[in-house]
Amino acid sequence: MPPPAPPPPPIRPPLQPHLTAAQSSETRRFFAIQQERSQCRFGFPHPFAETTHFRAGIETRNTVKGDKGIILRRHPGRDQWVNNYSPDILRIWEANMDLQPITEPYAAAAYILSYVTKNEQSERGYVKEALQGLKEGATLPDVLRKIGNAVLSYREVSKQETMLLLLGFPLYISSLSTTFVHCFPPAQRQMFSRPYSVLAQQDPDSTDVWQQGIIEAYSHRPAGEPWDSMTLLEFATWFEVTSAAADAKKTGGNSAAGQEEFPEEYEELDLEPGPTEPETETAPAPTTAFERLFPERSDAAGATAFQQNPLWGSAVAEPPFSRKPGQTTRKLPRFALSGSTGKLARMRKTPRCVTSPMSNNHDVVTTYSLLAMNVPFRDELPDLLGI
Amino acid sequence: MDALTFTEKTALLNAAPAIAAEHFVNNVRALIAFLSSSATPLGYKLKNFFGRFEIQGRGSPHLHSVLWLEGAPKATDVDGQQYLTWIDSIISARLPDETLDPELHAMVSKFQVHHHTDSCGGHKGDLAEPQQVPSADADVPCRRRRRRRRQSDHLSSRI
């Protein structure tokens, strides 16, 4: 056995060679890529990679828009100029695509904000500028005209876009529909006045001039569970308000009375009139809130066909009511609302997303909106604010 | 279609923008139907989707969309490898071999290969692999419209 080698002399080696060995290849590559990518806003040519992998280390420093999280397998050369695609989809789509895997919730939010919804910030400045040129004492129509002209002259709208708008095609396409609830405090809330024909028949001194909306319907929801603990958000997600007459008309019932107050064509699909079950036995005395409140006139089968869904609240897609075991009715449950005559809350077949406004500069208003959406109430001001 | 030059295509588009717009909408609907079908081209059931039609100032309609797939592996799972394997099986960035899959090779070359243009800002940069595939649009006139693109890239909405 030779004796152990003596310890190296305590001389500090020059730093530079070590630094170069440790860093320069990475650093050089980083700057090379950076240089390359800074030119093209889509980030071409993409870096090559042996395997598909999560972006890590130095790679996280040179991301371009929408190029986060994952680096796809690309061999050097021509692959670097190919945009992400799915072979199956490309064969059918026969046009350009850019598929991006979303790796985390933040990436999803970032994607939605940067692509799916875009702000109109730049336009805002233009409108502001136009408004500054307004004369003293301009009337509201003047202001509106000014804004309209500013918007129209700022944006360049292509022929095809014009056609989409003119032909009535939607600018959005979605598997979920949304419903809008304006849940500001009553004094700030946007409301529609009743139609003139209705107003004309009212007492001139009457203050009941507003169209009843989802919030009023919610306040008049039936008593008992699950209603008592149902929030406005959940109510709007799962129920639509309709008049009894309109509902009867739609489901092929008594169509003589009334007009539809909430025309919702897209609901046609949801309403599959089930077989009308003849009522043979005398209805049992109402034992549950549901039975008590279910309008016997609209469908007697419905009164006994549904029960509170035990899974309600456990998942987004779980409705508040489900069919009782053994029931086959295809109708959706309907509930009479108290207070407003002839109004029904009809459960939707599929839940809707609820959107509600937020106030940028009034904390109180925003807090109130959050309360109203998420705390069950019946009489909003006393229940929510205690006044 | 392939026989037409860029100018001829533009003239056709200008003559019938409504047909073009409707065609695109129909295409998108068909695509969504395909993605939602039981064939599950993305490997998992399409649970929800949201899409936004957008038409650039230069006139090309496109769709930005987010797709939710039910039960797909998550990147945040402990074993991210499963996620990567799945991504590899549905998303590719490869130019397929011309002899093995000539059809897909032609499609990728035609639709997926990026060519720097004025609008992407890449002309000044590296041109190591420019114009891989000679395109039918070789007669594209100079399109210096960066200012206009910036203005009209953001969306119409507001209807």
C-alpha cells in the first residue's frame, strides 16, 4: 500500500477556467437561444430536445408567449420549425394549429387571459382622447355618439369578421352556457323596467315598476331544505325562472293562458316532455317541503318523482334534486315561487356558469356582491346587512 | 384550391367573405364534434371547452380555445412521466418521415412549418432553415402592416 497522497498545496487555483467549464456552455447556449428567439414572436426556431420534458433550470429563462411548462421532443433541424400539432387532428382539420399542453392552474389562467379573453386597453385610451374634445354641456346622446365613433374608427374590422357579426354567428363557442346575475346592492343594481303595456295598467303611484329578475325569484324560493341553505350562486346555476303559463305552453300543457316572459329558445333541447302519467291513486298528504311546494297543477308525477339529491354540493355537476329510485319521468322538477303569482323555478338539465360584476373602486359594493352570491338570504337587506 | 395563387385566393375571399366566414364556423363545429366524439383523439373524453373566434386584420380566421379533458394525467402528479407520455402520444412537433407517412409529411410541411414573415418579426434573426418547403404563397406581396396588425389583433367583441 502506498502512503496516501499528500493534500494538494493550499494554493488558490485561478478562478476563470473553472467558471468557464461550469457555465459557459450553458450560458452561451442561453444567450444564443435568447438572441434567436427575440426575433420571432412565436419563438421559432424552437430548441431541440431529445425527449419531451418539463422545462427546468436555465430553460425557464427564455420562454416566449404561451411556451411554458413543457418542451416537446424535437430533433435538430427541420423539427425546430414545426409548430405543435396532433397528427389525428391535423388529418381532419387540414389547417394550421398550435397545441399547447397546460401544466398547472396558473398556466391555464395565463392562457385564458392572454388569448381567450383579451382586453381592449388600447382602445380605451383612444376613447378617452375623443371624450376630452367634448364641448361644454354635451348631452348624453352626444357623448354616446362620440364614443361610438371613436370605437368604430379605431378598430379595423375585416370583411370576414363583419360577416360573422352580420350572420349572427357567435364569437364564442362553449360547452357551458353562462348566466349573468347583477348582484350589486339594490341602489346600484341595474334593473329593467316593466314593459310599457304592463306599466300602463298599474296604479300611477305604484313603485313596483321593475322587471322581476333572478334575485327576486331567489328571494321567493320555497322553504325547507335544500332551499334554505342554497345560495344565490347555486340557485342561478341550477334554476331558471319562468312563468307557469309559459312553462305549460312549452311542455304541451294548457297553452291558452299568457305569454312567455322569459323567452329562452335554447332551453327547448332541455325539455323533453315525458310520458304523462295518469294519476290513479290519491296523492298522499305532503310530507316533504318538496311535495308541499310542488305545484300540483304543472305535473303531478313530478311532485313525487324527485327528492333532494344526497350528492348535492359534492360536485359541480350534481343537481340539487334527483329522481327518486324507480322513477322514470324525464321532466325536470319545477317549483312554485311564493309571492309572485304564477312564477316557477325550473331546474336546468345542465348547470350554468354564473357571472357577476365586480366593482373596481367600491370595496363595499364588491363585498356586498360576494355576500349576496354566497350567503343564503330571503330578504336581502335585513339578512345580509342587518338593516 | 392548391392550383390557385395567393392573389387568386385573396380575390375569391374578397368576393365571398360570408361564405368564408360560415365555412370556418362550420369547420370549427365539426372539429369540436370530432374532439368530443367517442374516438377521443386527445386520449380522454372532452368534458368542456371554450373557444373564441378571432379574425386578424390580415383576414385569417382562427379559434383560441381551452379544452378540458376528463381524467387526463396531471403534470403536477408525483409521477410526471405519465403526463409526458400522454402528451407525447397526442402532441407532436416532429416532421414525419417522408417515406413512412407521405400524407402526414405533406400536411405538416404545408400547415405546420413556420416561415418568418414581417408580422412575426423573425426576418432579421437566424435564417438557418428558412423556407423549408417552397410554398404556394411565394408570390406574397410585401405585407408591412405591423401597425395595423397590432391594432386589429385584439378582439372585436362588444356586441
